[in-house]
Amino acid sequence: MELSKVVDELNLEVIAGYNDGKKEVNGAYIGDLLSLVMSKAESNNLWLTIQTHLNVIAVATLVDVSAIIVVENMEIDEDTIKKADSVKVPLLKTKLSAYELASKLAKLGV
Amino acid sequence: MTKDSNSMKLNYDVDSNDFTRAGEASSNIKKILKQLGVASKVIRKVSIATYEAEMNIAIHSYGGKINVEITPKEVQIVVKDNGPGIKDVNLAMKEGYSTATERIRELGFGAGMGLPNIKKCADVFELKSEEGKGTKVFIKIFLN
Ligand SMILES: Nc1ncnc2c1ncn2[C@@H]1O[C@H](COP(=O)(O)OP(=O)(O)OP(=O)(O)O)[C@@H](O)[C@H]1O
Ligand SMILES: [Mg+2]
């Protein structure tokens, strides 16, 4: 499924690094501990997290997730937004909890 | 970066506590491996190993270096820092063991999975540390 479809269907707020949303999405991983995310998230996964510090961008690029989705409407550091734009990692946001979003993703067939 | 016909060497300095540049060395290494056309499975292993090593220098040490050598056969990664060293290396290798402070944990570090992750990704792994001196991690990942 294309990222743009997920963004449209689930009404995700686009914060940075999005481009045209043509990235492929396949599955999701939920996690806030970076070294667990490093070992468990797979490429093309959506990464659902409450972490918003600059470090999330490096983790996302290293494991090639298709987007970071910040849940619970957590505030995102300005540095993180700038970095997401410069390295083109889609950074999205929702006020849903990780559980609420994940169940919607599952229904959508992600 | 230096390059001869058969190998490429990359050297990075990693500062203590520098989270604004966190992940830069590992991101750069990944980019170069991609340009070289290395298999994505291998890139993933190198990315995880170098990222965890880089963050350990930034979080737990007074600063250090990452030296990478890419040959047609393997990627060799040598990580060295200037202390304080690890008292009990076996304990440090245990999944879940971490001395990260509350402040560091809030940033998402401190699962105690970094060293075990490196070991899992490495074909050859050696951790040597001397208290008061420093820590050295030697990693080899074969290209096929
Ligand atoms: N370069 C180092 N210098 C000094 N101590 C270190 C170094 N690397 C690791 N350690 C010690 O070993 C422990 C375990 O390291 P490991 O990378 O597995 O977990 P962590 O860094 O605490 O958490 P995580 O990597 O999951 O974010 C650290 O908490 C720290 O006490
Ligand atoms: Mg670590």
C-alpha cells in the first residue's frame, strides 16, 4: 500500500519530510526504546512512537521505515522536524494512541 | 575517506554527549555502502552495529572513534573510546542491563540492548575494556 493512502484514510497530520507519499508501506512496529526499534522494525514498516527527539530520524533512516508516526499528539522538537525534511523521512502525527492507530492500520490492511 | 584499489577506509570522531550529531557516522556509513551496491541485508547489519556503537560512545564514554574498512570480502569496524571503561563486561553484554540515566532513558536509550544487538549482527565480535582506560569493540561483517 502507498503511504499517501494511509495518510488520507487515517487523517494523519503531515509534519515534515513527506514528498509525494509514494513510499511503499508494509506492516508496522510500535516502540519507544530505540535499540529495540533498531533490531525489530523492518524496512517499509510504519513506526509508531511517542519519541520525538532528533534521534528518531537516524533510527528511521538506518532501518528504512517508510514513515514515523508520532502518536498521542506528542510535541515534536524543532530540530527533529528540520532533520526529517533534510533527509526526507516522512514525519507524521496523530492524536490517537498507538493502540487506536494500530487497530485502524490493521483494518486498512497495512 | 581513503581508498585504494581493494579497500575503502572511513574514520569518524564521536563526541561525548553530542546528541545533535547522533547517528551521523552510522548514517554516513550506510549511505556509502548503498552507493557501493552492498546487499541490503548486510547494510542493515552494519547500520545497526555502527549505530549502537556510536550511541554507546556518545552516551557512556568521554568520546571516541569509529574506523571502518570495507573490502570486497567484509566490513571491519573498530570502535575505540577514551574511557571510563566497563567494569564487568559480561554484565554489560546481558540483554536488559543498562546504567543509562533517567535523562538518557527519556530520549529512548537504555533498553540495555545495544551491545547484544551488535553481537547479533556481527560475524566476528570482540569487546575489550579496561576500567579507567577505555573500551574497544571489534566487529566484522562478511559481505556474503
Ligand atoms: N563505550 C562504553 N563505555 C562505557 N560503558 C559502556 C560502553 N558501552 C556500553 N557500556 C555499558 O554497558 C551497558 C550496556 O550497554 P548497551 O549498549 O547494551 O545498553 P545501553 O546503552 O545501556 O542501552 P541501549 O543501547 O539499549 O540504548 C551500558 O549501560 C553501560 O553501562
Ligand atoms: Mg547502547
